[in-house]
Amino acid sequence: MNLFLIHGFRGGPHIPAWYPWLAAEVGKRGMNVYVPQFPDPDAPQESAWLDVILRLVPAEKFPQTIFVGHSLGGVALLRALEQAKTKAAGAILVGAPKSPGGGRPIESFFSKPFDFAAIRSHSTPSICIYSKDDPYVPYEDGLHYAKNLNARLISFEQSGHFEKQETFPAVLNLILDL
């Protein structure tokens, strides 16, 4: 089994802080872990990020891969699932926004509506993790994605934008249960 972590806007393999911890924990359990640096994280382009995902995880590896996308990484994951040729082992969105908001240079990821039917056909199960006090992504975005993906919604009260490690032992268990 593989785990593929997709960082968000201005992120990297060590941002958020729980990526290295999660990668080490699943690695101890025999999973292969991919935590790439996506190009130009300060001015990301959808096409460049999708190229990385689809190059590193070709169609034949999708059925053995669980994807976790944090923030904009969750949006990139949804776009990759739209284009997938086969079904992924699982998809976990963590604080993914449903619109660019805030004037950040991430508009290319939102240039067209999501094809939720295609996304649902390429990932089962899907899980959405959102915090009610996220300063960047409204909790309602999690409700939106959970509804449209027929996904399980896991809510936290005070985890902000999930930039710290404290809440992620629960995510490790979710991954191991997929």
C-alpha cells in the first residue's frame, strides 16, 4: 500500500508539521510514502501540480494508493481524481477550500466546477477532515465536500488549519483502516 501526501499553498514536504510524523508512522507499518515538493508553492498552477501527481502515481498504482491532501493539496487531489483512469484506495481531504478566497494566487485550481461524479467514481472511501475554527477555510466547505463526495466528515472544534501535529493520531488510524 502507498500513501501520497499533497501539501498546500506555500507548503512543502515538512509543511504542515504533521507530514513528516505521519510519513514516518505509516512507513513503520510497511507502507511506501510519497511526500513530493510541488512546483512553485507560492504561485501554484493546477496543471503543474497535476503533472506531479499523475507522473508519480501512474494509473496502475492508484488502487494501492491512499491520498491525503491538505488545504490546496486537497483541491489538487480532487482534480487528479477527476482525471484518474482507475480508482484510488482512498482520499482524505484536510481543510480543503471550495473557492480561492483571499486573493491568493490559486485561481487555476478553481477555473471550472468539480465533476463530483467522476471524483466519486475514482475514490472510495473519501473522508473530509475540517475544524470549526479554521481561520482560512470555512467549516461549511467541509460540509459541501462531504455532501458532494458522499464522504465521511470528521469535525474538530479547535484544530485551526491543521498545521500542528496534535490532532493527527486519529488520521493515522483512518489511513490504517482504509
